Amino acid sequence: MLTVYGIKSCETCRNARNFLRARNIEHRFHDLREDGLSIQMLERWVQRIGWQRLLNKNSLTWRKIPEVDRNELTHDKALAVMIESPTLIKRPVLEDDHFIAVGFSEKRFSEFLQNR
């Protein structure tokens, strides 16, 4: 089953879900704040795409982290801060058994759906 991980109030997540609905693509939505975020989920994503790509460096939460801590971020520290603050995850994360995408792109989503 295709799963969209994100935050309900996130405009990009809403755009991704609307895109899927408009094409009658069955999916489920997992709200990272309400439904939770586990270390196992993060590790699965990081294994497939890397923690650097998953980290949302455009978020307000990222800018609140002291620069010295941002500059010394390691794999383990990155996972710890993402667990603590799910808004540090680039959204949405679209995942099924054969595909993972981070962030919304109509082109990439269309390509994924064609190859599904």
C-alpha cells in the first residue's frame, strides 16, 4: 500500500494528497505528529535515501538549531533531532515497496505512478 507520510497542516503534503486523489490512487496518510514517528521508520528511509536528503534544511525548526550544532550533525544526531522534531523531515515522504520520494513533484510522482 502506498503511504504518504507528512503533517496535515503542511501545504506540500496537501498538494501531494490532492494529486493522488485526482488520479484515484489508493493511499493512506500517516501524520507524523498525530500517528507518530519511529526510529525504525527513519532508519528505513535513511537506508534508502540517506539522512541528508531527508533533512529539511528550509524549516523554521532547522533555523532554530544553533549553527554549531547544525555544522556538527552526524547520522545519529540527525536521526535524534528528526525523532524529536518531525518538522525537520522533508515532506511529504511517499513510500511503497518499490519507491520512495521526498518532497512533492508532479513530474516525479507521475513517473512513479507510470512505473508502478
